[in-house]
Amino acid sequence: MNIFRLAGDMTHLASVLVLLLKIHTIRSCVGVSLKTQELYALVFATRYLDIFTDFISVYNTIMKLIFLGSSFSIVWYIRHHRVVRRSYDKDQDTFRHYFLILPCLLLALLVNETFTFKEVMWTFSIYLEAVAILPQLVLLQRTRNIDNLTGQYVFLLGKTSKKYIVHFEHRALYILNWIYRYFTEPHYVHWISWIGGLVQTLLYADFFYYYFESWKNNVRLQLPA
């Protein structure tokens, strides 16, 4: 455990709480992509296959359960909650997210650290997580006007991610974690995680720019057409 990993854990947890707060308190999922949430649920389900077989720590297990539970809860809210589901804009959320799954799976079968079922599934989750935000970003681009909670969710989410929950190495805060561990741990090299994190960071770059502009000028977040 180091301060960068802990900060990343807490920021990701905050992103989940922001989204759940939006959905639970105002009974609305306006601006939220069901497609992205389904992809994240699949990411966590395939990454944490070891949750009941490989015990690392109480903290590790609790965090895995939180991310699994929250991701599937959000999907349930949007699909089945009698009030929330009415606010879901399926006409705008049309990104064909299923087309992201097969290429990521094939890539995981070809490029992995160890050719075992759990390792291939973990690698698949890394590749899929790198692009899982695409439906959300496309939805935000189409609607352009973004409420504060949705914007904060995407902003916070863009600063975090997970490897095994014990490693959490992606995007903004985790770039610092990579650097710290590279210089303090012998033979610390994880190219799959690093490249996946770089792809995620690049996908978020445009959104971050407009988020900071709206924050600096104290105006509602809008994306260009």
C-alpha cells in the first residue's frame, strides 16, 4: 500500500458514490450511459473471479465487493427501477458496446502474461476497461449539456481504475503509483496495465479539458458539437 494507490482507491469510490447519489436522490439516470455501466459490470465480474478463492486482505475483499455490488446495482437501477428507468435515454445511448467485447477478448487470448483462465479474464478486463467509457463519452457528446453530478462522476472516474484490487494501476493518480513502484520495487514491469491506462487517459483528455474550463469559468459544462 502507498499513498498513491490509496488516493486512487478513494477517488474511484467517490466516483461510484457520486453516481449512486445522483440516481438514488433524484430518481434519475439522465446523462448516464447504461452501455458503459454494463461494460464496467463485466469488467469487475471477470477481474474478480478470485474473490472467493484467493484471500489477500480484508480491505482487498471489501473493495472488490463494493465495486461488484455497485456496478451491478447501477445497471439494475437503470434497467428495472420503476422510476429511474423512465429517465433513461435509450435513443441517445446507442453506442454498440457489444462490438468492444469480442476484440478485447481476442486480444486477451493473444496478449497476456500467463495463458490461464483467470489471467486471460483479468487481461480481458484491463483491455475492456480501457474502452468502457466510450459509450458514456459519446452520450455526453450528443447531449452536450451535462449536469454537475454526471460531470463529477466522469471526472472522478477518469482519475481511477483497478488491476487486481491489490494493485490499482491506471490513469491519473495511478501514473504516480506506477512511477513510485517502478523506482521502489525490483522488477516491477506491467506493460498490459500501463498501456491500458495510457489508452484510458487519452480517451479522457478531451473531456478533462472542457471540465476544467467550465470549472474555471464557473459555468455549466458543455461539450462542443
